[in-house]
Amino acid sequence: MQKQLVITVIGADKPGIVEVLAAVINREQGNWLGSAMSELAGQFAGILHVSVPDQHYGRLCEALVNLPDLTISFAEGTTHVEPPHQLMMTVTGNDRPGIVHELASLLRQLNINVADLTTGCEPAPHSGAPLFYAHALVALPDGLALETLVSALEALSDDLVVDIDEDVGE
């Protein structure tokens, strides 16, 4: 039997962290199924999805926790069924404090689950002013019209632009 394991990793960024993680997972018979990793403010931050045979679970966890200079945590996962209606959307607008909170609150109010979220700021092309962006894979509840979502997001601010990149659920 296989256990599904979600692993979070954080530590000072340096070359070789991914290789060390991959070597330990491979040595303990784990299968690296997916991950998201970034350097943020000088720190390496990662989240991994690994499957591992039951008999290797304890050894894998122990080996990872004993890696030097990394903080590791675990959560057991479950088999996941993809929701029937997912969208990939991009929201852009002038950066300001609270913008992520506003977006997250609106999505919760509409009962929209966020499956994947990437946010950031970059200089606007002509002015250089900070431009916020969010790329999100979201699962829409049954009965919520796409137009309702777009209108609600655009109503948050005059400068927000919403692009639906792909309907991945159909």
C-alpha cells in the first residue's frame, strides 16, 4: 500500500537543496509526484507531493527531518478527485496592501476553492509602478456563472483586469 505525503521544506537558499531532497526520497523508495518551489527573500520554500510504500514511510520522514539546515513538516494526503469545473485565471492591477486579502475574501464568498495560486509584483511596462498579478487555478461551484466571477473581481477596483486563460474542467 502507498501513503500519500505532503512535505513542506524551508531553509536558507543554496544550490543543491532539491538534489538532496530527491536523493533522500529516492533512497527511501518514495515517488516524487509534484512540487512547487521558490526562492523567497533569500529562503528556499517548497511543498512536495510524494507517495511512499507504507513500510518506508517512517524512514523517509526521519531521513528528511534529519537533513541539516532545513525545517521539514509533513501531512498525510488522500486520493484527490478533480472538481468538474476548473478555471485558470489571471488578475492584474496596481499593487496595494490588502489586495490578496480582498481577492481571497471574494473567492470564499463565492464558494470558490483555490487549487493553485501564484502572486507577485513587477514594474509596469511604461510607468515602472508596481503591478500586482495573481495566477490562480480555481474550482467553481455548480451554478456559479463565469460572468458573475469576472464582474465581482472587476468590482473590487477600477484598475483590476481579469483574464480567463483556460477552462480546464471541460
